Amino acid sequence: MNILSNGKDKFFFCSFEIAFENVVKKYRNILKFVLKNWVYCNIIIKKKQAVVEAKNKIIHIILIAKNLVRKMFGNPCIVIDSY
């Protein structure tokens, strides 16, 4: 579970995908790019090709996701990941 806090309230999400649903209206074009690349990277990993490159892309996409959520709820914003 990912826990999002803007310092005042806490929001609980099962995954970043659910968090994205809350920012899709404001960041629709960026969101489409993130999700498209997320699926692409997962396909690469499943095929066991360019695993290191795919992991780096996923890390970059996760950072984009965190920034999107932070923009939506303001700073300071803490996102705690558990995989």
C-alpha cells in the first residue's frame, strides 16, 4: 500500500494506478505517457530482455508518478512505497 500525506490529511491508495485516477483530469496527457511506458517496461521484464534498462525506466516512471501526486496534493508530500 502507498501512503500519501500532504501534511494535513492522509490518503491511502492500493497502488499508484489508483492514485493516478485522482490526478488524471489535471494531468491527462502526462498520465497517458506514464501508463503507456509502465506497461511497455513490464512487457520487457516479462520477456527478460534489457532488464536493467527496463528497471531504470520504471524507477524514472515511479519518480514521475510521485511528482504528479505531489503536484496534486502539494508540498511537503511524503510517499511511502511498499512492494
